[in-house]
Amino acid sequence: MILDISPLRRNRDYRLLYIGQLVSAFGSMITYVAVPEQIWELTHSSLYVGMLGAVQLVPLLLFALWGGAYADSMDRRKLLLISEALLAVGSLTLAVNSVLPNPSILLIFVVSGAMSAANGFHQPALNALTPRLVDRDDLRAVAALSSLRYSLSAIAGPALGGFLISQVGMVSTYSIDFITYAVSIASLAAIRRIPPPEGQKPGLKSIIEGLRYAQSRPELVGTYVVDMIAMTFAMPMALFPSMAANWGGAKSLGWLYSAMAVGFLISTLISGWTHKVDRHGAAVITGAAVWGVAIVLLGFAPGFFSALLCLALAGAGDNVSAIFRGTIWNETIPGDLRGRLAGVEMISYLSGPLIGNVRAGWVASMASNQFSIISGGIVCVAGILLCIPLLPSFWNYRRLRVSSASSV
């Protein structure tokens, strides 16, 4: 039942990558709270907070596929270094803007969009590099460790971010994010260079090749569809600043953002049972359904602490789905396509939340927070259950059993 950390003990380069990304993710999660809170403070509009998702979605759609193509054609470590340097500049710009007498809302949106574009190159490179650093038999443990990394950063980051905003000021959050990028860049610089696959050139032909491969594999299509449905209809985060305003402001906001990650962490620490599950497709759907049910319960939560419990349950369900999605991706995608497919994956698991935040903010502005949350959760659960008869190959998909422990 206990989390397997053996890949960290055995692989120096993976250990360096993991530590650097953990520190960087911690800073990013502080900014993840700071940006919507600053927009809320400047506008007092959930619609504006939700529109952050639209601003970040367009660059993501434009650059994620290109980022995947570049991840398959150049040194992935180098691409990560360039991407993180650009992200660090973005955090520094937000810090400078926050100390101005009248911070620019437009600049916050522009920088958020630019950082989303940079992330379109960063995430595919990270996802493509990771399987090259470990043995194939370690891939499921690596998926759980990735969930642990997210959980730790997503619990501590928002909680600290909310505290800093209320006690120190907005500039401290963005400054810490900048420093964590510097630490991550130093860790990446210490990793050995891994040559890219031979003969790959970034371009439209390369992108189309990756899309065709993804379309040809029902187990991959299923992971994208299920996650898109879950996040598009049941993502409540755009409503957190408005909800926190009734429960104590920035401090409560930090805990709302952290609550899902608590569920992530608990389910990750006892993720050893995932090694015994062969029905990976069914596990993805089940985890997503738990997420949807928990969001419906959130809409009926009578108070702050009950809301935190519902969000923790949602995070646990989402984490189970994420562990098995990640395992399917790493076990079935060839190494020379990993970057391009990572771009497709990024669109699936990031565009859903961004669209979902726009939906949540818009519906809440037309009706109420409660109606936005409950209606979205119900549609999410219905959509996930429909995937069972509509995607039978995915529902019945079982893990590939490969005797070779060769590196991917």
C-alpha cells in the first residue's frame, strides 16, 4: 500500500529533476493563488477571474503541439532550461507590476498568457524527458511520485500564498516564485544531456504524425475525453475568491486551493495498491466519477470545513484518475513520439480546467456560485458514465505486461 520511492534512490538524474521541479512547483502554486486573488481584489468579479482561463487557454492551444514537436527534436533538458528562464521572467514582471500604485490588470492578463505559452514548451519537454531517466518497470511508481510532487506543492504553496498576501503583500508571492525557478534551473543544469531522437524535425508534418498516432489508440483517446469532461464541467476554482470572501478572505482562499491537494496527497501515500490494478481504463473513469460526485457535494456544503472535505475527496478521485492516465501514456507511447503526445496530453489536462473556470465564472455571474457548482458536477458525472458505453475499448483496457525493463 505504501508509496514506492525506489526510482528516486536509483536514478541520480531523475532525482535532480524531481527535486528541482518540486521546488519550482511550490513557487508556481503560490502564484496560482496570487494571480486570481489579485484580479479579484482589483475587479471584484468572478467573471474576470474566470476569464483568466480563456487568456491562458489560447496560447496553450497554439503552442502545446509545437512544444511537443520541439521536445522530440532537441535536447529536452535544454528546452526545459529555456522554458523555465522565460517563466522566471514572467514571475519577475508580475512582482514589479504588483508594487505599482495602480497595478495593471491588462499586464496581468498578458503575462499570464505569455507564461501559458512558455508552459506549452515546458510541460511536453518535462513529460518526454522523465521516462528517459527511469526503467520501464518504474513508470507506475514515477506516476505516483509525480502526484506526490503536485500534492506537496499544491498544499503548501496556496496555504503560504494566502498567508503572504494577507500579511506581507502580493509582491512576496511572485518574488518567491522567481527564486524557485532559479533553484530548478540549477538542478536542470546538473542533469546529463540526453540526445533527441534522430531524424526528427519540428514542423506541421511532425505534429500531424503525433495526432494520427493518438487518434489510432483508443486507450489514449479515452484518457483525453474523460479528463476533458471532468474538468470542463466540474472545475470550481474560479469561484474560490468569491467563496473565500465569505469565509475570511485570503487565508481561507489559500486553504480552498490546498484542499484538493490534501486529497491528492493522502491517496498518493497509499497508492501502492495501484500495482495490483490491471483495468487501467476503468480506474481512470472511476476516479473521474468520484471527482464529479465530490463537486456536487461541494455545492451543498453548509460551511467552510465541509467544503474543504468535499474538495479533498474530489482531489483524491482526480489523483487516482491521474495516476492511471499517466501510466497509460508512459507505457504505450514510443519514445520518439513522447514529446508530441505530451503536447496532446497537456491540451487535454490543462485546457479542461481553463475552460471549466470560464464556465464556472460565467454561470455564477448569471445565477449563483451554488448553481454553477452543482449543475457542473451533475453534468460531469453524467458525461463520465456515458463514456462507459461510448468508449468500450477504453473501459475494458488492461495494462500492457512487458517483461523487458528497458528504458523508454
